[in-house]
Amino acid sequence: MDIEFDGAKDETNRAKHGVGLSDGGIVLENRVADFLDPRSVAEERHIAFGMIAGRLFACVYTMRGPVYRIISVRKANRREKRKWLS
């Protein structure tokens, strides 16, 4: 699986969510759910939920050909955990 992300966005994501965008690859490899983000307008964005070290994370990404372009990675909130881990 090929992934890419913006370096500046990676720093912002680490500061805001405490996790790097490179971890999006782990989320994608361990996904339990994946769907189109209904709020995306300019480009088709997906939201994937997957496990990292026993914890559920959310990864927002878009496809650039065969490459996953990671936009955001964060811990899943309570509502998301209830929905995807039940």
C-alpha cells in the first residue's frame, strides 16, 4: 500500500491529535469500516476506522491514482467506538 501526506500537515496533525499521518497506513491496513465522507465537496474523501495497538482511530484520506493521500488521523470518539466496535 502506497501512502503520501504533506509534511507540514503531518506536524499540524501531531500537535492537534498526538499522532502522525504516517500512522494512517496502519489504520488502513487494520480497518473495520471505510466509507465516503458525505461532507466532501471539492474531492472524494473517505473516512476509515481501524485499530492501532488496541485502540480505534479514524483516518481521512483521498485517492490519488493508486496512492492513498492521508489528510488526517485521530483517535475515534466515543460515538464512533460504539458504532464500529459493536
